[in-house]
Amino acid sequence: MGWRKGTILILAPSGRDAKIAAAILEEVGVAALVCPDLETLVGGLDRAFGAVIAEEALVRADCRALADFVARQPPWSDYPFLLLGKRGAPAPDALVAALGNVTVLERPFHASTFVNAVRSGLRARHRQLQALAYLQERDRTAERQSLLIRELHHRVRNMLASIQGMLGATARTTGTIEEFTAAFSGRIASLAKTQALLTEDFWQSASLGRILRAELEPFEDVARRTGLDGPEIELGAEIAVPLGMALHELTTNAVKHGCLSVPEGSLSVTWSVRESDPAGDAERALVLEWVERGGPPVRPPERKGFGSIMLERVLAVQCRALIRQDFEPSGLRFRLELPLPATGSERGGALSDAAAAGVQAPPSPPLAEPAGIAPP
């Protein structure tokens, strides 16, 4: 007889008690395993759901290992034992006390009485294991909640630093209160959209396609003149936030001055994931191309505004991205190569490998220094 779920161990070395008990249990579908000695029984208690022990197997045996097992049970456990005693002779009090959760059954016993006693022990053990599963799930939930709270504090600090940087840079690159209000409000709204996408997934990731659509959809007639083409890719918060802000700046510029400022203009945004080169010459990266056509003639800006600072400093420095802007007569062409994790997942944030292992990861750099993004 091998191990099955809910196995009952039987130790009755004298007579035919072990064989009879095992046969009775097998008839009612309860797995039983006969043990040749006490050492074998103690070694199998952790795997079994209960034990049937004849009194004479313990009276003169060294029961220290059995007593140790009973004593070191965790708080959720109260292991069920069924002690087969002698008729008319009560089991020794010391033996009953040592076993703890024990039911004494005098021999000879009726089969139905024996089966009911064993099933009672099985139910008790099953409930104990359910309690263990509940406690383990509660601990996992508490740990996840703790990780999310730490991540929330981390994200709030970064977001406040980002807002402070945007405030200073917007003030330096706008000429009037009205311009400042419009530009700063738009940037705050863009940041809020990306954060909303991240919080939907417990701060883990946001879809690049959804980030793009969130930026473009508010503008009338844009959908008809915009082509988005690329695979589904989830970006961790450390990438999604600065990239979302950069896409907002590109969108705002296209609506004000570029291809989306005139009815005949069009925009194409394509992206792909370039896998790493086995030789180590190129790392895994997101490759994105933003191509404008049919808008007013473009030329390089005379001064660098917040958008240029965002693209050149935040994406290039914080995200290690390679950026190229070509101001062609037909429209702006922007290309981005942004390194991605080599694990095949772009998820980051609250449940990173370090956090999952209980290690507090170092905070990522904010999107700007506390004093704001300094002009070049």
C-alpha cells in the first residue's frame, strides 16, 4: 500500500489488528499504511492525516521521538491519534497526555465504530490544513500589501519631484501666465493619465498602445489621420512615466505646430521590440518611430523648450535611450531606441524581483532634480 491523500498510518505489531484495521479502512475508501515499527510511523506522520496505534506498541517503547513530534507542532496543528486499548483496562494517563489529541477505542471493536473514529480524525486534520492554507494566504496578502505601500511611497516621491521639475521648466519656457497655465495643465493631465494606467495594474505596468491612445484621443479628427502599429508591450513604471510625458510633448507639438495642426496632415507611430544580440553587440530595446507628414514646413527650434529637455535629458539620461530628431521639410521624424530588461518582461515597480524577495530596492531617480529641470 503506497501513499495517497488522506493516508492513515497503522502501528499494531502484535496479532492481526493491523491487517484487520487496514482492510476495514480500505473497504470504505480510506488509504491505510501499516508501519512495522514506531520509528517508521514517526517518520511518516508529517505526510499522513492521522495514526492508529495499538497501546502495547507504546507501553515499553522509546516514545521520545513521538513526544517530540507532538510537542513541536505549530499552533494550527493538533494531530489526531486513535489509540487501540485493552478491553476493561483504561489506557495509561501518561500515554494519553503524551499523544494530546487522542481517541481511545477498546478492543474488540465494531467496524463501524472504528471507521467513524478514523473519519472524525480525518475531518479534524482536514480542517487544520484549511486553517494553515488560510494563514499562509493571509501572510502573502499582508506581504503584498506591504510591498504596495512601499511602492506607493516611492512613486509619490518620484511624482512630486517630476511635478516640481515640470513647474520650473514650464515657467522658464513660457512667456505669459496663459501659456504657462495651458502648458502646465496639459503636462499634469498627461502624467495623471499614465499614472491611472499604472494603478489599474497595481503599479506594475502600462501598455504602450494605451499610453499613445490616451495622448491622441482627446484631439478631434486625430484618429482618422493617425496610424498606430506595433505589438502589445507592457512597460514598467520606471519606463512608462517618462515615455508617457515625452509622447505628450510630441503630441502637443504636432497639434500646435506640426502635422496635426492642419486638416491634410497625418501621423504614423510604429514600434517593435528588438531582441538582444547573442554576441552582446546590442541589448534588447523598444524601437519607436514617430513620423509626421503633410504639415507646415518644419525647422529646428531656435531655443530648447520643455519638450526638448524631456527628450534629450530625461529619456537619454534616466532611461539610457538613443534619440534622433530629423526636422525634414515634410515633417518631424523622431526615432527612439529604449533599452528593456533582458528577462523578456517590461514589468517593474512594486513586484520587481528584489521586492518579491523581500529586499528593498534602491529608489529610482526622479524625473528631475528637486530644483527642477535646468535649461541647457
